[in-house]
Amino acid sequence: MTTPTDDELAETILRLTTERSDRTTSPMDIARTLGGDHPDGWGPLMQPIRRVAVQLMKDGRLVITRKGRPVDPDDFRGVYRLRLPGHDEASQD
């Protein structure tokens, strides 16, 4: 498997969050879409997906949430989810 470029990662992140516009999307779902179901395929994609998601949030194209609330893209830890901007906070997760 070749590692996807940042543009390919961004396209997949935005496509999957658009398809699930009424819910948040797990970064693991994005990684599995690109790398398959085996951890050796999707595991190495988790950090690049996080990096690209942070840039998309800074660009205003994505929101990273933790426990249903937007995070500071420069300072968050733990489990997070992704959604498109402009959706009602209460309807997430």
C-alpha cells in the first residue's frame, strides 16, 4: 500500500463527513476506508489523518470535536470525531 497524499486524505475526510453530514465521523472510519480493515493498513494513517484534519479545521472546512464540543486544533488529546462546520452541536455523536 502506498501512503495517501495530504490531498487524498483531505478529499476522503471531506467526502466521508459530507456523506454522514447528520452525524460525526470517526477518524478510524476514514483510516479503514483508505487502509483496509487490518490494523497494519489503517493504523499508520491515524497520525496523518489527524494532521490533515487539524489543517482542515484551521481552514474552516472541518470541525474536530471531543465529547460533542469543538476543540482547539492546536491543543487536544484523546478520542475525537469530525464533522462539517455549521451543524447544530446537540445533534452530534
